[in-house]
Amino acid sequence: MSHDEAVATPGCDCPGPGTISRRAVVGGAAIAFAGGGLLADAVLTPTFAAGGSGRVLVVVSQRGGADGLSLVVPHAERAYYAARPGIAIPRSRLLAADHHFGLHPSLAPLLPLWRSGRMAAVHAVGMPSPNRSHFEAMLELEQADPRGSLRSGWLNRLVDGLHSSAGPLEGVQSGSTLLPQELRGSAPTIAVPDPFALRTPLAGAADGRAVRAALRRLHSGSDDAVARAGRQALAVVDRAAPVRKAYQPSRLAAAGYPSSPLGRALQAGAAFIRSGVGVRTLTVDSGDWDHHVGLSGRLEASTDDLARSLQAFFADLGDAASRVTVVTVSEFGRRLQQNGGGGLDHGYGGLMFVLGGGVKGGYYARWPGLSASRLVDGDLAVTTDYRHVLAEVVDRRFPEVDRSRIFPGAGRLRPLGFMR
């Protein structure tokens, strides 16, 4: 196999600084907003534009540095087994193995997606230069602007380029009040633990209406920052009514979700999408993937959580599933050589999964090989810029957006062909 050949077989939470942000308290839960100073006035238009049938991009952040060489094992490489005598996964245990790659056995819940051609694994991906610092690498990853001139996140730029009138619910971080760097910028976005946080104090109680009316009076008649933020929060509460109706946390297990932070965040995310309020981008965190010691058991648990959560998410979406594309990202991969603790230290080249609408499944890589001459300081080399993976998704799913403004300086796109 040529080292430049594209293989295609069918088949520390570290937030960065945002430009502008504020926090509002609604119903006792903190909700983080990002947007410019005119955001409140924009949100206060009489109605939001209908956007419930648009395509949606979901980004799952595997924070901590996921080991792509365990998630998709290059079983044809003798160097893989030689470097990992205690933690390598035997070929006999791999799923959907072809002549070169195979899936980690804990990804079994996702086999129906894989077999139906709706799941792709993109290997040897990462940033142009190695960066093994969690904070710095995640900041660079989420800004997707190595020069740092924009100081905004790539997903916020995507939201801005869609020119929607759906308001802050167009870009949502589900499962946390911490707005990730990728959603920070001038376009309105929101971070919320779950849809029930989007309601006013005492909602459903006898005094709830009175409290809501008092809040409206409190934030009316003034144009200062506090009043605008208050009106913005109340407008989002109104808009989120269908999401609260669609969200049924008591059905977490019945829907197949694990009772993990990721499972709960994706269940809430599915409610945002199914409700038709105009969500176009959704982010959730999956962690911790920083497996310095005891890799085998810890990675198995993390991978099982990821697989079961994503399987339940697509099932829960129902008819909306065809509109949704999921991409997994991690700040870097792990080293090829195992360490003395049965784990792996910070590395370079990693892996991205792409699932759902528009995906042409299989293994994809400009595979560099694992021989010593092909490694970068002992790590898997990066042959595909992660921004090109994201750009290929954006090009196919959001053709109305100018990709060069989302990924400045990324250079000419070299598609791998994993999108239809």
C-alpha cells in the first residue's frame, strides 16, 4: 500500500477565552450565552425563523487525547504489536476487520451503523504540528485558526455563516454550562445542562406566572447590558418550550442511553434536534480519554460509553436522524509505545469518527505506516489535517457556507471521500 494512498473500504476540560460571554440565571440553573452586544435585540424579534428541518452537525469532544490506534487497530502492522506487548488488541477480537484495520470490540453497539455504511473511521489525522499540551491543543483545535487572529471558534463561524434567525438555540452545548471555545464568538450560542434549565423560577408552581411576569417587567424599559441579557434569557425560555416538551429524562434507560454524562447530554441533544427549534450545531463532551495508566480497562469503559450513547442517540432521533451528522474529535492521539504503567502518554496522530447523514462508511487514511522511519518522535504521523476532515463534512452538508471563512489558512482541501 502506497504511503500516499487513500484507503477506503466501504462498509482536562480546557476552555479557551471567548470574545464576549455572559451568564444568566434562569430557574436556578446557570446558562452560558455568547454573542455580540446587539444579541438581545436580535433575539427579541416577535418570532424565530422556522429551521426545524435543517441539517445538523454534532461534535463529540473526546477530551484528554483518545488513542486512535486502539479504537481502530492497524492489525497489519507488526510494529503495533511489538510496541504494545501488554495492551495490544488481538486481531481475533477486532470487529469489521479488513486487510489492514479493525474496530475496537467495545464499539459493537455501532456495528449496525457501520454495516449500513453510515459510519466512517478517518485515521492519521491531527493538527499540522505536534502539540501535547491539553489546554493549548484543545484551544487550537476548537479555534481551527492556527494564527489565532480570529479569536473565535470554528463552529461559531459556521453558525454565523448560515445566516439563520433561530437565535442562540442554533448553536448548543448540551450537558454543561461551560461554553466550549468552538462555540464562542460573535454569533449567538448557548451552553445548558439540559432543556429543563431553560425555564423561569417556580415554573409549573402556583407562583410561576407571577415570577415570570415580574422578570419581564424588571428587564423592560432599559437598554443596559443587564436588561438586554435578561430579555435575551426570557426569549430563549419562550423559544425552548418545544424542547422541554420533547425531553423525557425518565426514559434515559428505556431509550438505550447509558446513565453517564455523555448519555444524558446526547439524550438532551436529541430533544433539541427533534423539537424543531432550529438547532444546527450541537456539541457534547466525552471524557476522560487521558489514559496514562491501565489503558485496557479504562479505554474499554470509555469506548463502550461512547458507542452505546451514540447508538441510542441515533435511535432516539427517529426520522430526524437523516439530517444529523456526528463527528468525534480529540486534541491529540497517544504514543505508539506503551509505558510502564500499562498506558500511553501524549502523542500526535489520532482518529476521527464520522457518523450519520451524508456519510459513506468505511476506513479512510493516507496511512503513513508505523515503522520507525515513518513515526514523528515515536508517534503516528499526521497525514490529514483535521480541519480538512471537518471541511469535507461542511462542504457536503452546508454547501451554502464559505468554507474558507470557517477554516482560514487550511489550504487546498484534499477530500478523502468519506462524505456523499
